Amino acid sequence: MSGWMKFRLQLPTLPEAFASLMRTVVVALFVLTFILQPFFIPSESMEHTLLVGDFLLFNKQVFAPAGPVERWILPYRQVQRGDIIVFHHSNPPLLVKRVIGLPGDHLRIRNGHVLVNDVALKEPYVAIEPAPPNSFRDNFPSRRYTDPDIDPDWWRQMQRLIQHGELVVPAGDYFVLGDNRNHSMDSRFWGFVPRGAIVAAPVLIYFSLRRPSTTDVQQGTDDRLGHDSQFTARLAEFARWNRIFRVVH
């Protein structure tokens, strides 16, 4: 062979290929069952952070209860102000909102601006879209029952928790709002999110279908795709390509 070495490609046997496939399937099922889960955004309440038509992967372990052993394996942590969370709710069964109030916080909203413990929050993620005036929504909490969307049980509970015009968040509960502040049914209308109801945090937008929305900013098409045929034009408008693999904050 005069200094040259010959290598022979050895294909895996059928049992080896099947075993490799099964390992891949098991790992994928483990990840989807215990760590990540896909989710579809159907409403405008979290725009512009999350748009109608976004498909997300959620981390189901980041807020999960953990013992000393599990904490060495997966990055568990406490819920923090500003986190976007997925939680169980009565209708619909799962909701996505942003944490604004932590246990023990004194919270109020004045003219649409949130104050927590007498400090105005900096909220660059908030979208303020046109909406009819609503004194309950924009000046919270209120002693006046002015909105038919308010849950009556929550109204009665809220009155007991108001101190000096501020809502005090009880231990073990969280106050959440949608980023699309004028078009979100959230803690203002139905109450707190118990810690045990929080199940996940969004991680990544893995696809985004273009869907009609009153707050969706229309993006220009990518010129690199070309516009010389009806097919490429439809392809460009089919999805929000610039949102794919975007990390959620």
C-alpha cells in the first residue's frame, strides 16, 4: 500500500441501528416529558414579547420543587419579578403571563404605571395599545366594582388585602400581568397565581406562523428569498422567519 492506509467504512448492523434509534427516542421522550414542552400562543395578551402564532419550548423544571440531589443536575431557581411563567388556570387550563408582584409586595397601578413597594417599575417590554378607558384596569386596586369581567370571588378577596390603597400579595402567591397591558385578562381581573400552579418558563421560539393581530407589527420580507414568483412571495409571508430560534425574555 506504499505508505497509504486503507479505511473501510463499516455500516452498523440492524440491531445496532435499532438500539441507536431507541436511545434517541428515549432521550427525546425524556426531554419532552420532564424538561421541555412545546406550546402555541393563541392570544395577544403577551405581545409584543410573544405574538399570536408563536410556537415555544418551555422549561418545565426551572421552577419545579427540587431536593438537594436534583439541584446538582438541573438549574432550579425561585420565581423572580419579571419572569414569564406558564401556570395552571381554570379557563383556559394554561396561561402565560409575566410576574409583577412577589409574596409580601405592596402593589398599585396609577394611570397604567405599576408601582411595587412605592417604586415605579421599569417595564421596557410593555405594549400600550389603544383601548377604551377603564378606570379599574389603569388604576388598581379599586374599591369600586366597575368592570363586568372582574371575578366576584376575587373582588371580595381583594378588598380584604388592600392597605392604604395598595394590594398586599399574600405568602405563596404571585401577581401577574400581560405585557399587552390594555388587552390582557390577568391578576387584576381574576386574582393571584399560587406557587404550586406555576409549571414552566418559556425558553425559545422555535417557529412562528404569521397570524392576524391588532398589535402585530408587520415585518418586511427577506429580500434574499427573492420575489420573482408567487411561491417565494407566499413562502415569505407564511411565517415570521426572523422570530425563529429567538430566546424569550
